[in-house]
Amino acid sequence: MKYRLNSRLKRMLSHTVSHVTQLAYALNESSWLAVEKSLLDCKGAIVVTGVGKAGIVAKKFVATLRSYGTKAIFLHPVDAGHGDMGVVDQQDLLLFISNSGNTLELIELAKASKALGCMMIAITGSANSSLGKLVDQNLVIGKPPEVCVVQMAPTTSVIWMLMICDLLASGVAQHKQLTPDVFKSAHPHGSLGARSVELI
């Protein structure tokens, strides 16, 4: 049993790693640069939203942006329709994360945001999704085969989303010439804060 478990684990890891490397070939460079520029040009907050596993990725993206000194907010699409839309300003940029690009709650939020005149970006797996047609920029990352045994639960695709968001956040930080001082201000406590002091 132990041997079979190890063999299965190796196959799953091999599957995930092989498809992670394919992400570099799935991205359109001009689309990537356009999204990066829009994030940099945002005068308000970067408002990130998603449902389910994509929503968890959205929260992680917000946390990473904040740690780099960029103002970011997570907005749950359901709560947005019941009052939380009041947090969104015309100067804000809304970024939607959705593998299918057809999630109803996100589509409704995109329509409401469009009425406000907000800049909207989507990170999706499809170039022809309903959400992709509503936003100003659609960064298509493709749909890798999931490592899930029934190939349905978001697994490999979530890793792709996480990587994309981390790379975007890091790109913004590089363009803003992030300094240890700025990083320290976002991490006044903990080991990261202590390490940032050593760099100042």
C-alpha cells in the first residue's frame, strides 16, 4: 500500500509540475503588460473579487498587494449586491478572478461596476467568456487539466491563478521600486518585519 501511495503521489506531482511550466506558453505578453500597466496606473484601490476557490486566491492577491504597500480590497460579489458596492469608487480598479469566466455573481458585479465607470480586468481561463466580454482587459491563462481524480475540483488551475497573482503583485512592486522601508511599514511585527529592518 505504501508503494502504491508513493507512486500515485509522484504521478500527481509530475502532472502538476508539468502543467505549471506550460503556463509560460499560455500567456499573451501584450495582454500581460497591459494588465500590469493598468494596475500601476490605478489612482484608487485595486478591488479584487472571486467566488469559491478563486475567491480564496483573490484574498491572497489582496494580502500580497497590501504587503507591498499597494492599497487593495477584497470584495465578495454577493455582498457587493447587498450594500458593499458602496466601497467601490470610480477611481478604483476591479479585478475579477474566475476560471470559467461565466460565474453569475461576478457577471452581475461587472455590470454594476461598468455603470460606475470603473476600470475592470478579468483573469480567466477562456477568451470567450461572458465576463471577458464585459471587462476592459481579459488576461486569459487557459485551463490546465486538473489533478483532481474526476478532473473537476479546482486544483491545478488554482495553482495557475496563484502564480499569476503573485507575479502581477511582484511586477507592480518592481515598477514602484519597492524599498525595505515600505515593506517594513506594512510589516511592523513578526519575522518578516524583523528581516526588513536588517535590510534598511
